[in-house]
Amino acid sequence: MTDLKATETRTLGLPQATALILGTIIGVGIFNLPYSLASIGPISIVAMVLTTVGALALAVMFASLSKRMPADGGPYAYARAAFGDGVGFANAWSYWITAWAGNAAIVTGWVYYVEHFVNKDGVTIWSIVIALFGIWLPALVNLTGVKNMGVVQFWTTIVKFIPLVIMSTVGLFFISTANFRPANVSGESDLTAIGSAMAICLFSYLGVECAAVAAAKVRDPSRNVPRATVIGTLGAAVVYLLSMVAIFGIVPTSALAEDANKASYSVAANMMAGGEWAGDLVALAVIVSGFGALNGWTMICAEMPLAAARDGLFPALFGRISKRGVPAAGIVASSVLATVAMVISYAGASGATVFNTLVLMSGITAAIPYAFSALAKLKWRREGGVADLIVAVLALVFSILFIWYSRNSGDDWFVVWGPFLMAGAAGLIGIPVYASMRRRSAP
């Protein structure tokens, strides 16, 4: 491995950077949302609209910040520049948790669609085995180099758009308006239901910042990172909103909530086509989509520790580049942590609770660096106009709301607050790491 000063090749152009955004945003989150939100109901569509507003605000904000500072690490770099090393480390650590915990959530949702073909009874041990393949195959692709990762990302992004585009267009003709009633089946007030759904919907938009995080690997980052961020987020937003309307309109809410219908897009496709073949094709496309998301996020998992290590805030091991030009230690460590999170979640719960707990945990740890990026933008507000100020305020408000509503539903205290407990425990581990790095850097 080379040292911390190694120069990486800027391999990703605008198409690849946009594919990275689309590929990390569109994973399996959107394909699992109807099942996860069935306990709330079609009112979740309102939550998706509001989440989309927040996601677009974040995208525009990151596009603006990346022009000001096209630095590797994205949210971490902005927080460190604006508020110092301590806040910078906290944001890097929090975002790193988002990346590997998010991979655990993605692979859990990915398993739903793999089990459309195998392990149809959902035997836990085999679900874990399938998930292990989903975590470690993308890790192996990333370890072979950025070029290979980019090729996989580009083609899997093309494939993943197929079911979303079909559902967003043809699916709209199969809607039954009766399926939108009752809108709220959660037993909570409409406001609470929308807030709870927003926290889950956020997971589907995680990745708006990925081009900024990987700026060191993007050619002409001051130009291509902002463009990729906005184009990728807009593209995801359109198919997200239309396909969500189609799914809730095609499949009754009570049916979406059934464990047998976890692969809700496949269920909707079968209802549209009147046969099993359509659902099988959709499931295959989602499996490819999930693999692409895991491929992209595995790279992002290593980029944040890499940037922090080069600034002396993470252990030096994370900053070393392999002969293949990748931060191998970060890739392996993140994959190990994703594996642990996945296994723990399967051991403690089942069904939507596993997916939702990991989703909400990832949302909490992502919203923290999102909020600090917004605060950094507000601190530098003199460099922008009124529009920049409005965008930063919107991004900050949505970040706070995403944290506030990141609770599971249910009567079990541990399950309800599980996302906060898991995020808090992972966050506390960072304290001795930061203390150790401070001692080493002290004169």
C-alpha cells in the first residue's frame, strides 16, 4: 500500500458521477418502501412529497457547497472547515456509521427480492447467508479498483430504472382510487403518521451527497459534482413519486403489509400483467439495482474515513491506498461492520422491523452531517444570495425533522427507540478513537 499522500486517479466523469448519485440513491429502499409504510397507509405519499422537497434542498445545498469546496469527504470537509476538527470528526464518524449501517439496511431489503426465488419461507439463517453474499461481492468489486466499480455502477443504474419507469408510466393506468382509502391506518394523528413516514422515506434519498463525498475521484469536480448531484436527485425524485402513487393505487394497503408481499413492486407487476412472469422480471431488476447500490455505497463507506485519515482525524490505516488505487482497509472494515449490524438485526427482530430499524438508524446518523452542512452554509451565507439562505434553512429543518421522527412504531420500548440506541452506541465508540488521535497529534 502507498502512503497517505498517494494521488488517486480522477476516474469518474459526469456520466459516471451521475450514475454514482442515481446508483446510491436508487438502491432497494424505494422498492421496499410500500411494505415498510403499509402500517402507516397511503398518507405516506404525502410524506414522500415532503421528503422529496427536503432531498432537493439538500441536493442544491451540496451542489453549492461542492462549488465552494470541491474536497473529498463532502459533509465532513464542510463541517471541519466551518467548525474545526472536533465537529469534523463527529460528522465523519456519524456519516461513516450511515454508510455501513445503510449497507446493512440495503442488503436486508435486497434479500426480500432474492427470496422471491429462493428461501421463500424466509428461514433466518439462509436470509443471513444471502445477505453475506450481498455485502461481500460488492466489496470484492471495489477492491479491484475504481474503474471496475464505475463500470458496474453505470450498467446497474441503467437496469434499475426499468421497473421504476414502467411503474411510473404504465402503472398509473392500473390505479384504483379505492385503494387510497383509508389514507391513514397507523392509529396516530395524520401529522404524526406523516412525520414517521418521512423518517423512513429519507432512506430512499440517502446518497444525494455521494458525488461530493467522492470528489477526489471525479474529473473537474467543481463543475461535475454539482451537476451530477442535481441531475441525479431530480431523476430519482420523478420516478420515486410516480411509482409510489402507482404501487399504493394498485395494491390494497392490507395486502402490502403481508410478509408474503415484501417484494411489493413484483406483486404490483403481477397484478398489472396477470401472471407471475412480470413479478419475476421486476425482482431480477431490483436484485441488480440493489447490487449496484451496495457497490456504490461500499466505495462511499471507505471515502469518508480516507478523507478524515488524511487530515489526521482517523487512524492512518484508513488513509492508505492499495496497489489497485483504493482504500482497502476502509472497504473491508465497513463491510465487517455492515455484516455485524445485519446479523444483530436479524437476531433481534423480523420482517419490516429489521429493515426499518436499520433504515432509521442510518437516517439519524446521516441527518447529523446534513444538519452541520446546512449550518456551514449558513455560516458562509454572505457568499450566497437569498435563495442559498432559504435552501440552507430548509435543509436544516428537514434534517432536524428526520432525526425527531426516527422512531419505530410499536409498544416495545426497545423496538421503538432501537434506532436511537443503535446510533448512540455506534457514535459513542468514536469518542475513544478521537481521543486517541488527539493524543497522537499533540506536540
